[in-house]
Amino acid sequence: MVMNLPTAKGYKKIGKYLIDQKLTFLDFWEEQIIIHENQDNKDLIKQNGFLMYQIITNSIIDGFSDQDIKRLAYKVAQERADANINIGEFVYNVNLGRSIIIKYINLSGFAQAELQQAIDLINKQFDLFCYYAVSRYTEIKDRKLQEKNIFITQTHKDRLAILGQMSSSFVHEFRNPLTSVMGFIKLLKNQHPDMPYLDVISKELDQLKFRITQFLHTSKMNTVFESKNEDITINVLLEEVIDFLYPSIVDGNIQVSSNIDENIKIHGDRNELKQVILNLMMNAVDAVCEEGNQRRISIDTEVEVDQIAIRISNNGSIINPDTLEIIFEPFYTTKKLGTGIGLFVCKNIIEKHNGTINCVSNESLTTFEITLPIKKY
């Protein structure tokens, strides 16, 4: 698109006036522009100002193509994006130049009719210049942000891959002797039922086995333990978890209440789903034990059409909204000795079973809700 002013002598005089006053106007502009000494390239800013002024004066005399404006705007946008400089100062400096030019040509003594068309053209060029520069700058910054997010995501995947390799080595080196130790503990309990501390040792070994299983799920090592899906009665599964944690519940003086549908069944991997419930219950125990008031945990189930909702609630400390947004991310933990993989594993397992998991927290309760498809007959 080419825009032209009439080439009457009046317009030529305005263009010549701007050319003659170029150094005066540019010097006045340079004295007032915003420049950050440690960030901005002052010479480059002056050069771009000179180019813009040249486009303005040429357009009044000969007409211009908006491609000239676009090329300069794209150049400036790229320079500021590469230097990681805010675009706000650029917009201010551009509009400062616009104000100076319009102010002084209004005081130049030219006829108002001649001035108005020149001013309209000048405003049009400055508007286009700002539009092209800011739009281009935004595109460049968005692209850089997207590239950074891709890099972060890839780095995150690399960390998970490394964790998977570590878990693989850990499992092969540790699980076999652990199984042997657990077997000998059972033999000792059968042969010497009154020997002290065997129950404590057995519980601790079960906890250790549970932590190893978490790393297995994090590394997604399905080749080590193939999923074995079966019909599972939710009530039985939850009772098994409560029985397992009974010593911790008694020791913490925790009141546990439940309202569980005894007949509902789901289809899935018993060990995986048991790990999810166990993880959420252990977190609930830890949460209420940090509080000095009455410690309460409740487990409720609710049938919703073709799925069941399992809610595990506790009256521990509130989880702030920022934490809730990333609570299921790997390696994030609020515990001093936490690994940050427990809830990440829970999410993966539940999603593998075509379910969902989420958390809500307020001053009264923190609730983790799991939804799973009901077994259909």
C-alpha cells in the first residue's frame, strides 16, 4: 500500500522544512528519550530514530510504502527482544518523537490546510510503526518462551529417564535381598512367636518395600511387574490399608471414620490401587500429626452413575492454592524428607485406570478425591 500527499509546493515546503530542521529535532529528541545505560545501545537507538525521521520526511515529499515502516519496526523489535529489553520505553520514545515533530511543524507558520494532511500522514506512520514493532516483539518473546518451555519439558523428561535408570539398578540390586530378609523374618516369627521387635521389623520392611514400589511406578518399569487386573471390592481394599496403618493411627491418637459402600467393585491392578490409597492415607496421617488439636481422617465413597468417588479427608494444615496447582508434579514436596514422587505416582496410576484425582483444601478439611469407573456386569 502506497500513501501519497499532494505534491503541491506547500507540502514540499513542509518536507523541506523537516529536512532542514532534522539535526535540531533529533538532538532535542535524544535529550528526552528514556535510555537505560546498562541495557540500551544508545547509538543504535539514535540510528533507528534517524531512520524513522528519514522515512517521515521522504513520505511527505515522495510518498511511502508501509513496507519501509514494517522493515524498520521488525528490525527494532528484533534488537530489543535479543537484548531482552522491555518494549515500553520504545513506545514512549517513538511517541515522544511524534509529539516533537507535530508540535514544531504546527509552529512553523504553514497554512493549516497543508499542515493537517501532513500531520495525518505523520500520525499514520507512527501508528503503523508502533503496531508493527510491538506485534513483532510479542511474537518473538512468545516464541522464545515456547522454546524455553520445550527445553524445560525436555529437561524434565531427561530427569525422569535418569530416575528410571537409577530405579532399574536400585530394584535389581536391592529387591532380591529385601525379599530374602522379609522371608527370614516370617520364618523367625513362626519359630519364635514371642521374640520381641519382629513385628516392628516386619512393618518397617513393608514400608521399605512400599517406597521401592513408588520408584518402580515413577520409572514406569512395566517389564519388571506386569499389571494384573482383577475385580476389586473397594471396601476390602480400604480396610486392608487401614489395618496396615493401624499402628500409626493408634500412635498418633487419630480418629478415623469411614462411610464405604460395601458392594461396589472396580476392575484394575490391586497392588497399584492399594498403593494409591496407602499413599494418600500416609499423607493424611502425616498432615494431622503436625496439628495439636483433635486429629481426624475420614474416608467416604459415593456412587455417581457409572463411577465411584473415593474421598480421603483430614483436618490437618491447609494447602495453599499455589501448592495445589503443582502438588501432583514429580519431585515437588513440602516434606523435609519427602521425595516428591508419591502423588505423582498416584496420579499416573489413577489415570492409567481411566480415573481422575484432585485435591481441594480449606481451613476445615483437605480432601483428595479419586474417581474410578465401576465394574459393569
